[in-house]
Amino acid sequence: MTTITLNLSPELEHQIRTEATRQGVEPHRYILNALQERLQPRLPTTQPTEADLLQQINIGFSAQTWEEYHALIAKRHAETLTPEEHKQLIQMSDRLEKLNVTRIQALIQLATFRNQPLTELMQILGINPHPEIVDYA
């Protein structure tokens, strides 16, 4: 193994030692890890195709899952939810929120890809940018 001597400012040395301690490694190991991470060849990130983006936009709940979701919401409004159903509703709401984030991100990417305003793209795809406000959760 080759040895290289570095001249560090006291501030940088302190930062390195502090971070190494936080990560539970020796300072020399921390420096080697940081250099290896920095020098790793970067794999090119592939851009999603229009078809990939459209597929992400169309991901959603199945008809059966929507029925279950709306039934749980109705029970919540009627104040008849069991603790287990409440937990299930929260899990479904979390899943729906994640799906919607993915859809919105894909819509934005597709609008950028097509060089179109987002609202125009949504209109073309039949997505109402101003839907009625519905209480889903």
C-alpha cells in the first residue's frame, strides 16, 4: 500500500475526526472511504421513456381497492371504524399518497419531455387539473 501525506487545516482535520468518530471508524478509514466514494465511476442514469412515464401516470388502485377504501371512509364518517379498519385506512391513504406523488412526478417529467405546460398535458391526458375537492382520508 502506498502512503500519501496530506497537509490539512486544523478545521478540516477536526471535521474529519468528528465525522469518523460519528461513523465509528478510524480517521484514515473515513478518508479512504470518502475518496473511494468520490472516485467511483458513475453509472449513467437512464432517462425514462415517454411510455415509462405514461405507465407511472396510470398506476393506481384497482376498482376493488377503491371500493374498500370508500367503504372505510364511509365507516369513518359514520364513526363505526374498528381500530383494525382505522389502521387499514391509514395504510391505504399512505399508499394512495405515494402513488399520487409518483404520478405527479411522472406528469411533470412528461410535460418537460414534451416541452408542454403541465395543465395542457393534463388536459390532453384527460386529467382534470381542478377536480372537486374530495375527502379521501
